[in-house]
Amino acid sequence: RFYSLAAWRGPYGARGYKLRNSPMCEDESNCDKIATDVHHIDDSWKTSGDWRLFIDQNNLQSLCKPHHSAKTLKERQNGR
């Protein structure tokens, strides 16, 4: 439900802010691709509904599409 809000997706939202300030993929593999996605490092906001954790810039990681897809798949396989 949070993903559709302007505070996340809008031109001045948390997602856009993260990508503007960290435009390269921040994956541990030293990837040199431009980031297109923003990943939540701690996804406990999903169960707690903690809005602050959802938009906290320290909880966000800029990733390229392949690395974001891989992390998301791994988390889903681990039941997160």
C-alpha cells in the first residue's frame, strides 16, 4: 500500500531521492551499472506497517534491475 503514495513514488519521494543521490548500483559485487530500483534492506516494515522504516534513506539501497530481482527472489524463497 505504501508503494503507490507520492511520498514514495512522487518526484520528491523517497525512491527518487535515493536514486538521485545514489545513482549507481550499490550491490556488494561492485556492480558498475546505473541503478533503476530501490531495495529495502530491512523489510520488517511489511509486517509492522512502520512508515518511517519504509522511507528511511538508511534502509534503502539503489540497485540495478538484475540485482534487485535476484535479492527479491532470494527473500521470497526465504519466506520474507
